[in-house]
Amino acid sequence: MNKKLYMACGAVALAVTACSDDNGIVGTSTEPNTVAFGSSSSVLENSSGSEPSEHGNLWDPVVGDYAVRTALYASSWPKNAIADGHWFLEMQTDAVDGGTSYISWPVELGEGTDSLAPVIEACHGICGTAVLDKGEMTYNPFVGVGFSLAVDDTGLPIPVDVSNWGGVCISYSSEASPSLVLDLGDSLEYVLRYGLPSVALPKTEEVVSKCFKWSDFKLPVWVRDIPEYWMDDVGEKAAKRLVALEFRIQAHSGEYKFNIKSLGTLADAPTDSVNLESSSSSHIESSSATPFVLGGVDGGLWSPTKNGDHVRTSLYSMDTWPEGANESGYWFDRDDSEKGGESFIDWPVQLDDVGSLEPVFSNCKGICGTASLRKGSQSGEPSVSVGFFIALDSAWEKPVPVDVSNWGGICMEYYSEKPITIELGLGDSLNQVLGDKLPSAILPRSLSTSEVCYLWSMFRLPDGVENVPEELKVGDHWQSTVGKNTAKRLVSVNFKIQADEGNYKFGIGAIGTVYRSFESNLNLPLCVKNDFGKYCGEDIWGPNYGMKHVNTARYARNVWPQGVVEDGAWFLETDGEKGGASSMAWVFPGAQMYDEVDTMEFVITKCQGICGTASLNHGTMTDDPYVAVGFNIAKDSTGKSVPADVSNWGGMCLTYSSQVAPILELDLGDSLNTMLGGKPFFNLPINETVEQRCVQWDNFGLPSGMEALKMWDRELEYKIAKYLVTVRFIMQSSTDVENEFNIMSIGTLYDKRIFLDRE
């Protein structure tokens, strides 16, 4: 199905000379002139800390650009490709599916190749109002503007390789959250089931600059049944055959102003402009203008305000964790006294009797202090450090190596008056072979809180290392893979400040992985399989794999009640018995022909999930109206629902969309619900598009607070899940409203190591 009509070289195909005048390149023989996007030619080398530029080397309307310089770095273009870059409207927008959206422009459009030129001149960019109207659509309406990279001699868009851009940078403002979409042409769009690689941009009233690597562009989570080739590294692969780039706004019906100010390549962007939310970032971005104050943000590995006692070093390592090893992650500090130094760390609070740093965590929202460097009798520069071990042996005495290459790298929130060296420790024997010249990377001096991510490949051995262990010399170009080889046998991570004598303030806050950056627990992936970086999701319900019932007994082999069988059948529940008039309209007709169980199975088969419109109506009830879908965990021989222990799940992950904030509710049965004063619940966020959200058992609360749970003493989160009867996905609103929703899969946060004793 042809879903787009490009305005490449105008509304109709133009002659070759007319298309190439503005860009000045045909084929590969001409090197185009450029306007630098930033001050550096390498994003990985620039650490100047400058603000992202609002000018772009691809397109800068301030200097008179109408078209995008798509031929920049065009050494790998097809021989007869003609540079395009003229902005077009997505002519068929959402009208294909019944929408009536359009863009309201501030001035009248022109004609021919650069029809948007009057807008570009008036706005010094591309500005307008996205008027979104859902019409007869079943999903959110959208509009977009974009440009094709190149055309053939007939004026038709053709794919080109722009992977050497490294990615794209954009300066913009928008009242709705836009996205950048990589268009691969009609044929590949069909192959990818009309789900193209894209990256989300935040809405912002002020013009901001964001940069994204090609690897940041991902397929939508709802895409299924695509060729295996496109399942991984889709952004990088798309960049090698890119047809067009589109700026798209998709949201609820309404009017949203936007302004696109410039475009640039990531290859010429200053390092600090790289988007921090990247799943494979290697950047620096300042997040606070206040010096020496940590932000207290969440980190996938360490959130000081939530799990301050230790770093969660076993995260994502379920397939690589050594047998018998215990997760460590507890912080330690070191000085240079063994080398004759007299350095120390001046902490802001008094440590406890055993020297634990926990009092510092709560005081600083991380680790903070003053590195007091005193040379003493040592010959080299004085130093202090803080760090953590990854794992300890079964006796909790000796550090052991662990493969944490699945992290992809490490992210840190920090500030420091002197550069900090991040050292990757390999254990005493290998450290001695290296002469303590460990694989390392440098955090530059930063007087305000910055958030930094470094790929494992950015960790290198210092100059002068002669005896490199064979374990680190894997591959023909091992010098560039030392960091990743080290991550496969990592023992510790150390943050060292080494400088001339003096007193230097420093702070280390949240720590995350490059795999998920600084994502909170709400967005945790299920797990990562060794060396593949794939989710392990849909482990208890994946309709795409023919699972009509939830596999509630999974991971519960030794805790499942005797004489009880798995249930997991979906049901629908409304507020009718309480006086409400809410109802459910299924997307596919014919569901009403079946009884309740068969109806849900029919819907699941048709939707490859559960999809419909919940009409929330008060009727005569005074409470908020609701509609819920859910499933029971287990049933006895009579068919009665009974509790079962599913604490091994660790939590739940749902892939869903909903226009109202759903409630994920745990029903423990009448007696426990009464004792606890309510049912444990978690407020899921609104997902306008299908996204995955995860919640751990310890994130569930009660309407009356958690006080009632104190009678259960420790490990409250798992004790809640030990007596689970029913799970409900509740859509509820204080006003009468229609809510379109889609539930596509359910996974767990199961961690084999934590629950090894129960298997």
C-alpha cells in the first residue's frame, strides 16, 4: 500500500538541472560546502561543555537555506543520485485511515520546488500549527513535514547511505511531543509492517537542541513478524539506505504549534548536545546550573535516594552471572597511604562505626565530599578514590570477576573540580600484570552536575602498558576492544581523583547502564540476553506467539499450591453492579457472538493483544466509573479462584497504550484485602503510543498507605505477591470519557539468581 506521496523536486518530477541547482551535487565527484554545526569534527572528542548550537550544517534557515544539504559527506552515494533536500508535506498524513489533520501555516505557501520557502523566510525555520483531527481513525491523528535525501533522473526518491553523518541533530520547539522518523520507502515500509525507525522528542515551549545517534532510532514495539535482519541495529541499517527524514507530530485531537529551527549531523555536533536518553549514548550533558548539588535522579544501577546501600551490579546479567557469586555493589573508599601519601576524603557528615558511606548517601543524594590531596613521601601525584566491587564469592570475602558487557557501558551523574578517572578493575593478579595501569576513561572537570555515558569501547589502556594480559587481547584490533574485553571479567569500578596537592570538591550521583541510561524502575526492561541486547519479554503472555491465556505458573515450580491449576484466562469487568453505565466496545465486530471466555480469546486473536474502547459513564454511581480487564492466577478443582505465590516474577511489565492513566491492581482475596485496608495498586502512566512499562512488587502501594504491611516485617513486596489471586488493568476517570486502549504483552522482572533457592 502506497502510504506517502513525496514532493521531491516539487509536486512533479523536474529536470535534473532544476533539482541539483540548490545542492550542487550529482553523483560523488563534488564536495559540498558546509556550515559547521558545532566546534568539533568528532562528537566523541569534544568535551568543551558548550551549549548546543541552534545552527545546523545540514540546514540553517538563518543563513538562507531553503533545502537541506543532504549530500554532506556524500562519498558513499549511488553514482547517479541527485541531492534533493527540499521540504515536503506528508501529503496523505492520516487521511488514509480517516483522519482530517492538516498544518495551518502562518503565511501562504509558494509553488514549485521550494513551496515552503515563504514559511522558512517568515519563521527563520519551519513553523506552523498542527491541527490534529481524529475523524474516523482508531488511533491518534498526525501530520508531518520532511525531506527526501536524493532522487533519480526521473525525480523519484531513492535510498542513499548517510551513515557517516553519525546521526542527526535538530533545534526545535513544539507544544506536542514530536518524533523523527526514518523513511525507507514504500517497499521496506511494507516489510516492516508500516512501523518505521523513529526516536521521540520531548515537547518544549522554548527552542532546544537534541542530537541522536542512528542507533537511537528504534522500531515501534508493536511491530511483529519482520525479517530477522531488521530485528537488531535497525537505526544503523536504516541510515545506510535512507529515503527521507520526517518531523512528525502525533497526539490527541487539538492544535499544537511547532517550529523547526535547524538540522545538523551528529558528526559535527558538540558532545554536550547528544541526547541523554539515548540507549547507546556516549555523551556529556549538563543537567543543573547549580554547582556542587547532585540531582538525586534514578539510575538503573544505583538510585542513591532509593537503594543507597549498594549498586545493583547483577542487573541484566541473568545469563552471565557466575554460579555461587553474590552481588556486591557496596561502596568503599581508598587513599594513597600505601604509597606514602597522606590524602583523605573530607566527608560532609560523620561516618558510622563500621565506616559505611550510607550517611553520606542520604546527605548528598549520592557520594559527595572534598578530596584533600596530600603528597607525603610518595613520588607521584596524590590520589583518593571511591568504588564498588561487582561480586563476591560465596564466603563474601573475595571479589570475583563477572561478565557485565550487557550493560553496554556505564552512565554517571557527577560534578568535580578536577577530572575523575574511571578505572575498570580486573582483580589483584591482572591488575599487578598491568602495573595498576587499568583500562580507564576520563570524566572532565565539571562545576555543575553533569550526566555522562561512556561505552565500554571508550575505555582504553593508558600509554606505556607493556605486559597486556592475553585475556584483553582478543581480536585483531584488540586495542579498540580492551574496554569490552575487560567488561567480560570486571571485578570493580573505581572513581579516582589524582592531581596536585589541594582540596577539590566532587560528587557522584545516580549510576546507570548505557543499555538504558538513567531510566527509572518504571521503564526497566525485562532482562538482556548475553551479547545480544534483546529484551526477554512476553514471558508470561505474548499473543503474537499464540498465548491466549497468561502463563501464571511460570517460575513458580516449587511454590505452586498442591491441587491447584493455572488459570490466566482474561475477563472483562465493568461498574454495572455499582450503578455505573460503563461499557466496552471491541475493535473487531463479531465478538458479541461468543460467551465471555471465547469473546476474550476472539479479541486476543484479532488484536494480537487486547484492544478496544472503554466508554466510562457514571450512570447513577457516585464513585468514578471504570472498566477493567484482568486474569485470575489459579483455581482449585471446583473452578474457584485461589491465591498462588508468584513472587518469583519480581514484578510485572506491560506493553500497552491508554489515553487515561491505568491502574494496575493486585487482588489478594477478600480477607487479606480487608486486613490491609485495600488492594495493592500502582498508577501506570498514560501511553499515547504502545510502550512497555515495568513495576516491581515493592512499588505497589495501598490507598491507606503501607502501614498495614508492617505486620509482615521484611520483604513486604514479595509477601504481597505470595498471596495473589487476581490482576486487574483498570481504566477509571472522574469524568465520562471514551478511552482507547491496547494491551499487547505481559512480562516479568524474573531474576534467576535472586530466586535460585526456590527453583
